[in-house]
Amino acid sequence: MSSSLVAPEDDGACNHLLNSYLPLVSLENQDGNLLKLKRKDTFRIVLYCFPMTGHPKKPLPIGWDNIPGARGCTPQTCSFRDHYDELIKLNAIPIGLSSQNVDELKEMTTRLKVPYDIVSDTNLYFTNLIKLPIFKVNEKVFIKRLTLIVDNSIIKKVFYPIFPPNLHIHDVINWLKNN
């Protein structure tokens, strides 16, 4: 898969995130329920942000495959799904985040049988608060692919850029095992 993808470059857009606190924000998950991201839990949150998971019956935006880091959201989500039990054993829970709307996320989580929450930041409130990197296609804003490992509301690890997206889960698991 990775041979056909355009690799993103590190533009420094996430350098400010390490050791910062998550803001007090609740976002709608795929079922329309609010999920609070800033929380004091005994488990770590693996918050992976992705631009957009495609729909089998809808075309991707024009030029999508040529945008560095845009393609690969479905394989990335499937890799988190396939390693869900391992993440739980490492005292971590994955949460996906996208600017897609709740209906699109519901379709994707149902089709891919995702066992964890995917939240919608369609209004970019969270994205703007912590200044996540974004890109635009035809005036639509997408969040660049990145992963934050959060412990007690503090960002302890930032993975950015991520390439290839389908193998990124191994970096996350290795980090969790060693930290």
C-alpha cells in the first residue's frame, strides 16, 4: 500500500503539542453522544486524527491521492481496530478524530466494525483550540494525520507526520510498551 502513497513531510506544525493539556471539550461520537476528551482516567487515550475515511459509493475529492498524507485513513482505522485488544492490554484506549460529520462516521464505524469511538470535530472547535495542522480541498478543511497519546489530560507523545498510515499502529504499540 505505501508504495502508492505520497509521504508527508514534517512541517513542525505539531511541535507545540507535547506536554500540553487537552482543552475541556466534548465532541460527538459516531452515535451522536458527547464524549469528553479531557479527563482523569487510569488509562491512556490514543487520539488518532485523520483527514477523511472514504465511502465506497462516493468519490474522493479531486486530487486526494496526490496530497501528502491524505490517503490511507481506512487502513489506519482498520489497523487500530485489529489491534484494539492489544491497546486495551497496554492500558490505552483508541479514539479517532476527524472533521467528518457524525453520519459519515457512523457509516464508517458500522461498515468497518470499529469497536471504539470516533469523534467528529466538524466545526473544528477542538482543532482550532489546540492548533492541529489542517489542509483544505475545495474550501473543505481536513485535519492532517497525527496521533496524540494522552495521559491524565496531558499530551505525552505526538506522532507526526505519520507514514505509512497502515503501519503506524506498530509505532503506537511500541511506544506504549516502553512508556
